[in-house]
Amino acid sequence: MKYFFRFISISVQFGIRMVWVRYKAENQATAYLHSIEEKQHGNFDAATFKKIVKSHSVYLPIVNDAFTALHGRYTTKKEQERSIHYFICSSLFDNFWDEKSLTIEQLKKISFDSKNYSANLFDEKVFVESHLYLLNEVKDKTAYQIVSEKTFAAQEASLQQFNENISNEQIATITFEKGGNAVLLCRYYLDIDASVAEENCWFYLGSIIQLSNDLFDIYKDINDGIETLATRCTDAYAMEKFFLERLNLLKENIKSLSFSESKKQRFSIAMAATTVLGLVAIERLKSIQKSSDYLPDFTTLQRKKLIVDMENPFNIFSWLKLLYVHAKL
């Protein structure tokens, strides 16, 4: 009963603050991007502009503020500016990668030898400027470089996911390394001394987010010919067990943090708000499988069967229920 009232109190506070922080962050990011456009005499395409603004405004209250709150504060203006630059880089890199506008060698050069990269187009100039800004801002440049290289290596390895002969073990490694290190990078944009357990929380959070994204993108990935653990899922209940194992690794690291139980419980609720989204997608798969031993062939299902609409009241209720259960330490 004590947890119930704490959960309600923290969730209400979190929800109210999130609305306000997101509103401010959207305005902040929008103004910041317009200033960059003016400086570089160009424009982000509409989809990229929207993606950067949305990513920053969602990530700030749910992730960055959750980690800084452990240290008794919320993110500073400087930390927020770094976050915007991170999402500029990650969004533009995704464009370069998905659109194949840059070769692998060009992507390596723009990522690891930015000062000597000849940027001609607007997107390239902005990427280089934001990337160099972040490199100059982070304190532990050596560790940051190592994580950056791991992130790039995982992204490059993801090309193997177009090969139907890739093993599940290889896919799992790529999934966790790609998502884990991409989120771990953000740890270096905060002016905090993070413990090993905190860094593990960043990594496990990222790996769960990547697995969750794959669970939401089953229909798209199948049509794109991408092999993921989600597209290969034949048993929703086995996937649930696998997912919970990953979730428990995160929770064990939260428990080991050297903060008060109150701070850790608040932090766990913030983390679960994101991580249980994957479980909502798994609930959808379980509703398809029902009491059968296996899921049907995904290619025989219509798109609406595999899409998880988080605006649907049923899915929102499912998310709240799972949040309550899995946020408890």
C-alpha cells in the first residue's frame, strides 16, 4: 500500500512536470535550430527539424532529468544545449545512413576526423559544427571517444541484419551495443560524476529502447528485409521472458546505486516509463498468439495487427499497469 501511494504521488508530479518541461524544451529547441539555420544560411528538412525537437523535448524530462535528479538537481541550460546538439548529430547521421548520401568511409571521416572533413552541404556543415561542439564540451574525452567508436561499430555491424543467415546471437549483440552505446553517449553531456552502476543504467536503458523500437517496427522491418529479434519472434511469451531479463539487469543496477531509497524509487519509475513500452508491444503479440504454442507467420498478418498505437486507450491502460508493476524496486 505504501508503494501504491508513492507511485501515484511521483507519477502525478512527473506527469505535470513533463508537460511543462516538454513545452519549454520544444520552444528552446525550435529557436536554437532556427539560429543554426540562420548562421549556416540553410534549412533542416521539415521531418528532421521535427525529429530533433521531439527527441530533445521527450528525452529531457524522461531521461536527462531523471539522472540529474539522482544528484539533487535538474539539467542546466548548458546541458540542455548539448542535448540539442546530440540530437542534431544523431538525426543527421541517421539521414546520411538511411539515404546513403555518404559512404561508410565518409561517415567515418565526418565522425572521427571532422576538422579535416570538407563539408559542402548544409546538413554536413551543421553535423560537423555540432559534433565538434560536443567534443569540446565533454570532460572525459577518452571515454567519450571509446563509446563513440563502439556506437559507430554497432551501426556498421547492423548492415549484417539484411542477411537472413545472421544468427540470433549476432542480432542480440548488435541490438544491445547499438542502442546501449548510443544512449550511454548522453551520459557525457551531463556535468555529473557517474558511478559504474549509473553508466550501466544508461547502457541497459539504451539496449532496452532499441529492442522496444524493434518490437514496434516489426511490420516495417519485415518489409524492409531487416532481421531483428522481433521480426524473428515465434513465441511472444518467450520474448516476454527475454525482455524481462534485460529489464531486470537495469533494475539490479538501479538497486545498487549509492543514493537514498526514495531517489532510487523515483528514478526507477522514470526509467520504467520508457522501458515498459516494449512490454506493451509484447502484450500485443500475446493477444495475437493467445493460447497457441507459436505466433503466426508475420507476413500473413495485416499491418493493423502489428501496429501498436500508443494513443489507443487500451494501450495507455496497459502501459500504466505495466509501469506500476515493473517500476517497483
